[in-house]
Amino acid sequence: PTIFVITPTYARLVQKAELTRMSQTFLHVPRLHWILVEDSPHKTPLVTDLLMKSGLTYTHLHMPTAKDRKLQEGDPSWLKPRGVEQRNEGLRWLREDRRAQPGGDNQQGVVYFADDDNTYSLQLFEEMRSTQRVSVWPVGLVGGMKYERPVVEGGKVVRFHTGWRPSRPFPIDMAGFAVSLKLVLANPEACFDGEAPMGLLESSFLQGLVTMDELEPKADNCTKVLVWHTRTEKPKMKREEALQAQGLGSDPAVEV
Ligand code: UGA
Ligand code: MN
């Protein structure tokens, strides 16, 4: 089955670096279709060009985050969920596009939501490829922990190892699960709820799709970390700004 990877992305200094790293990981993954959704009122030339030259199978979409939902400068990052409208737009496109294909709702495929700043092992994609409904695995460096993971007993997920609100319906980071395309197509209303309280974004999607009992543990019964919730430091521009003030800033024609 093809793996459909839905990625929200937004313009910032490190965007091209993030997307370059990500696209070059994906080049090593067979049968991967990248659905990249820009948080922007239009497709940007930077992303358009990067995708065109990437060598990947891809779909380029855009969907701006509503202004009242967008984090403002100075807001703490946990205040509002990020990437919501973009993931939902990716789902909308996928459902519409797949319906038009031969086979309709009965198609092999796996859907994975991959943020543009995480670090992905190639092994992760082979693990998720056999997803029947919803598969799960550990995520490293997340939630103020070395890792979070589903705890597996007798081949079933019985609880979650997490440092925060383990009673959430699905205390799993976005990077820690994949869903079969069939399940996505069979549940046309399933999407991410931007109004979901903090920590419940993933649950807002998974609730109604699956029960804990049905989760399929991957990565050696959830004992291996194959994806890391890395976050990229915001580059300091102190020198750049000082030089700009003297008319000696970096050439804006050079794409970074
Ligand atoms: C954590 C989770 O890992 C995310 O999956 C979840 O969406 C997020 O929290 C949340 O609370 O909403 P975190 O590293 O804090 O992730 O979030 P980011 O990596 O900054 O953003 C998640 C994705 O949304 C990224 O792919 C990013 O490019 C995108 N994004 C972020 C936008 O499209 N627009 C924005 O304004 C900000
Ligand atoms: Mn992130």
C-alpha cells in the first residue's frame, strides 16, 4: 500500500531547511505520496520550487489558518493547536481524490500526519505500511519525557506511558499513529478539531475511528523509538539586523 503523508508547513527562516531534510528522508521510502499543505493564503514559490525539484510523488495544497486561531507573536506555543486546518485540508483532498480513483472507498493505503520538524527513521514507514485500522508506536523526546509510548500486554495496548493526563482518550502525539486509508474513507466526517482543549487534538481525530483495544502496536510491541519530536531552534538574527541597519544585510535574492 501507498503511504500518504500529510504535512502542514508555514513560512519561517528554517522552513526550507526543514522541508529539505524531510523530502530527502522521503526519497528513501518506496510508494510514498507527500501531501504538503502550506499555512498560507497562496502557494509560495519556495515550496513550489522545492517540491518540483524533490523527485517525490506529491500534492501541493494551501489553507491559511483563520486569524483568530493563529498564534500571535509572544503567545506560548501551547495556547492554540497548530496545523489543524492544513491537516483537515489534506484529508479533504485525499478523500475526494481517492473517491475518483478505481476502487472507490475500498483502497489500500495508509495515512500518516508528519510535522515538518520531526525526525523520522526509515524503519517507521515499513512498520506503518501494514496498518489495518490504526497503528501506534513510541515517540521520542516528547511531552517532557525521553519518550511516550503505548504499553503493550499480550499484543494489545492496555495503557499509555505519558507524563501528562494519561486519562486522555488517546494520549498519543501526532507522530505516534497511522490510519488506514479505508478507515479514513469509511469515516468521511473524521477530522481534527481546532477547538479541542490542549492535548486533545489527536484524540479529536481518533475518537470515533478506533478503540484502545483495536490499536495495532508496531515497533516491536512499542519498544523501539523510530520517530523523534525534535524542534528546531529559532535562528538569531541579531547580526543580520545590525548589518541591515547599515544597508549591508544579506542579499534578499538568495533563498535560504
Ligand atoms: C506538537 C505536536 O507534535 C503537533 O503535532 C501539534 O500540532 C502541536 O503540538 C499542537 O499543539 O498543535 P509542536 O512541535 O509544538 O508539536 O508544533 P509545531 O511543530 O510547531 O507545529 C506542528 C505542525 O504545524 C508543523 O508541521 C508546522 O509546520 C505546522 N504549523 C505550525 C503551521 O502550519 N502553522 C503554524 O502557524 C505553526
Ligand atoms: Mn514540532
